[in-house]
Amino acid sequence: MAALYPHDGRRDLTGADITRYPGAGVLFCHRRPDGIPQKAAAAWLVGSPRLVVLNAHNFRNRRMEVTREVEDCFFQIGGRNYTFVPSSLRLGAASDAKALHITDDWALIDLVEPVVGVPPQPVPEAPALKTGTAEIPIVMVSPGGHENYRGPSSTETCTIQQVDTPTEDDIRRVRHNCNDGFGGSGSGLFDLSARLVAMQSASLSMNSRRPFDLDFHYGSALLFEGALLEAIRRAVEADDAGSKTR
């Protein structure tokens, strides 16, 4: 149950947290031989009752090889399960890409039916963060929890320590000291005004428990900006247009 860093400020999500950070859901996929679905990662309902935002690495490995089919997974939010439209999967990496990077580790998927009774997370605004070292307070919200945490979900106040220069599609990586763990992929990083600014991707030295280090031991998240933010806006606009004709 050890956290990644010596100080572990995580606590269980409460009903008030869910209200403050709407759209928090969980990706479930079939992994066991008996077919029982297992919790895979955090996922977010964003901007629309049909649009889910999550990490691309749930379906592709670092070499862009298929590791899991969309048909084998579903989205859970508000105590209900929702099916994906497999053909709607949009990946941050180009179709001919040979590798998956932190800054294109995102995916969008549509739901067959709209989520009922749970509001989506508002469409993020591009964060006004300067590139370089920093100490920016944030809150990591992990609706999928972590394998190294006792509860089913968690939240923690922590800090962004560096904003890297833009790479793929004008998206920047941030390095942070939030305690992550397997299952915490897709966790949302929020500013203190509860605005979604980044999505967790992976942590360097995932099994190590030692102090934060900008070069050797940190968490990586991608900011909601560039191609990711544009893709979300287009998807929400398309769903709004489709709703008027349905």
C-alpha cells in the first residue's frame, strides 16, 4: 500500500468532491478468464453526456500496438454502466505513428446512450501556465483509485513542479509530485478553482517510493490544450448538432 512519495496526503473521494469535480468516471474492461470486468483506469465525461476522455494507453502500448479492444470495455459513472461506440475511438497519436508519447496519450470515445443524472465536466479552458519550473498547487482526483491506496477512489492536494516545452500537437507535459499508482491513469489534475487543467498519464519509476526528483522520480500529465482541447471542442459541437436532429 506504499505511495510513490514519502508524504501521502490522499483521502477518499466524498459526495462533495463528486459535486465539485463532475464527470468523474471509471473505465472497466474484461481481463479475467471468467469474464468478470476489472477496473482499468479513470475516465471523464466532458462537455457532453456522450463524450468520454481518457488515456490512449488503455488501448495501445508504447509501440502503438493494440492491447485492448474498445468492445471489451465500458464506462461507469453515477452507479450505471454505459457502452462505447467502438468506431468512435479517436487517438491523440496519428494513425501511422510508431510510438505513443505522454503528450499524445489521450483518446476520445462516444457513448451509445447519453449519461443520465450526472453532469459532464465542463469543457476545459487552455491553462495559462508558463513553461518552466514552478510550484503550482493542484488537486489530483482519481475516480479509479490506485492499487497502492486502500479506498476505491481518492483525491490529493499536491503540486506541479515543472511545465515542459510543447511537443506533439502543441501539448505540454507537466511533472508533478502527486502520489499515483497503477489504476490511477486518467486521473484529473485541477487547479484550486476546480478547473480541469491536465490528465495523468504515467509516473516515472512507478514502483519506487522516494522523494520527488525533477529528472528521475515524478508524475507525468498532459495539459488540456492544443490538439486535445480542439478535439474535445469539435466533438462537443458535433454532439450538440446531432442532438438537435435526434
